[in-house]
Amino acid sequence: MEQQEKRGYVQVYTGNGKGKTTASFGLALRAAGAGKKVFIGQFAKGQLYSEINAVHKFLSEYVTVRQYGLKCFLSKEPNSMEIDAARAGLEEMRKILASGLYDVVIMEEANIAVKYNLFTAKELIDAVEQRAPKTEVIITGRYASQEIMDYADLVTEMREVKHYYQKGVMARKGIEF
């Protein structure tokens, strides 16, 4: 057990089902409850979501959130400003990963960033490889590449079985965002 605590693992939450962000923020909550420091970098997201409000309100002593997306662009090709923002975010996260200041680093929607060529899977893995030894890393987002899944220690795929949006239910504040 002691040996396992000396090493940070790499987790991937992917798939087309609901719950990847929720799972990563749940892990952040658990880590904060244990007195651990957490950094969450959100790629491809620039809007204010309810989970960010909750972090600011209840967990700001333990959890830091930074957004590297200008807006959500899941249905179109990214523009040069979105690419530049994500690449600058990856560079900042590379330093954060290496710093040892955080016990847990969550790279939210990094799989989407790779899918849309904001940066490559190799660049993402290289950043994670430079992490401090005890830093746990969570990479989320649909479309995880095989390269990232092969690299990870744990991969969870959220699979949509049924979703009420198919009946016209739109995303609800406090539930989906």
C-alpha cells in the first residue's frame, strides 16, 4: 500500500456517455476532502459551468480551475485563436504537472483537444510524462486516442445507453451544466 501511495497514476475517462466531467469533479471533491491540492485545466470549455461555481464557493482552498477554451466548439473545426489558447494551456499545464504543487491534475476535455488537433496525443503524453512522481493525472473527454488509452493506467468508458435528450430534453442548469 505504501509503495502505491508514492506514485501517481494516469486515469482516462472517455466515451459518448454522460458523466466524464462529473466523475473528474467528484474525484476532485474526494481529493479535497483528504486535504489534497487539485488543479483542473479545462480545454475546449470557456463558459461558466455550475461545477466551477461550486469549486469557487466551497473548495477554493484546495481546488484551482483554469479554462483554456474560448468556447465549446464540439460541432465545428477550431479556429486559430482556439488552437493558440489550448496550446498555451498545455504549456501551462506542463509546468503545473512538473511542479509537484498539486496532488491531482485533471486535464478536462484533453481528449477532445487531441481529436480536434489542438495538440497531439504525443504532446499530451509528453506533458504528463514530466509530472512530479506523486501527481495523479485524470484525462477526460470523448474520443480518447488508442495511444492515450494504451499509456494510461486506468481507462473508464462512459457508454450512453439511453438519454432523455433524445426526447427533446435540453441541458439543465445544475444537472448537465
